[in-house]
Amino acid sequence: MLKRIFFSLLAGTMVILAACQPEAEVLPTLAPTLVQETVTEEPTEPPATLVTATVPPERATLPPTWTPPASAPTETFVPASAAPLPTVPPPPSPLAVCATFGVDVALNVSPFFVLGDNPQVYWTPVEGAVSYYLRLIDESAEELFADYLVETTFTFQADFFEKDKRYAWEVYPIDNLGQQMCIAIGAELFPE
């Protein structure tokens, strides 16, 4: 008998606990769920019948993309074997042509010149050079003159120089692509 009372109390407690439980929440899911709809057709000759169809949920559509106008030029793929070769010849090897580039010692006799005279500097030509970049600096590394030249000689104006100061000039060749070809060379100038 005691067992019966115990089990009836236990069963009653379980019923009460089950009734007190909150309803389970429906959690959102990333997977789409199918929605069932009932579609009725309008009666025709036979009596109306129910048709059940499974309809997938609606999904967002992407925004329209830009389409170029029909008259816009389009690029065409050209295989490497059919592509035209560039017509610009490659510049000569810098190591080979720079081996002879330097101050022309036969024409630059001395770095000393008389103050008031226009000193002239010379350098050897470089094969493939289309111009030379020449500059003159003073002993505090201030640039007094800079220019692009086609010749391999230049005469500086006397008004760049002052007595008892030291000056230096440097030059380097430039190729047909506008790039420096060799390391700059130069020498000093001393007005007396």
C-alpha cells in the first residue's frame, strides 16, 4: 500500500512539473525550411479537388549588374605565339658599355683653372646613350648647375666659381628609356 501512495505522489509530481515547464523556443536555423501550401483550383467540370504542392521559401535576388553598351570596345585574347614583338631594341648591356665610360683624361689636362675663365670638362661617349646628365656642386654639396646634354663636353660659366673654393662635376649616360646606364663619373675643379 505504501508503494501505491509513493507512486501516485510521484506521478502527480511529474504531471505538475510537466505543466510548469515553459514551451520550448523555436531556434532560428540557417537551412531553409519547406513551406507547404494548399492550393485550390477553381471548379471546372469535375468537383473541386485539393492539390497539395510543396513551395520552397523565397530567396533574395541579387541586384542587377552593369553591362557595357554594345558599342564599347572589348579586349580580345591574343595567344602569346600570335602577339607582335616589341619594336624597341633593348639597350646595350650596361656592363659592357660602361667599361669605357669615364673622364676623358686626354682633354681634361688639369683640374686647376684661372678664376674668371670658363672651365671646360670632357668625358668619353657611351654606346646607346641618348643624353648625359651633368651637374656641378660646390664644397658644401650645393648644386650650382644641372642639365641634360647630348654632347660629351661642356663649358661652365665663370660666374659659378669663387676663389679658394673647391668644386666637383659629375655626369652619367641616359638610355632611350630615360634610365641611368652607368655609375656617375666626374672630377674636381679648382679656381686659382
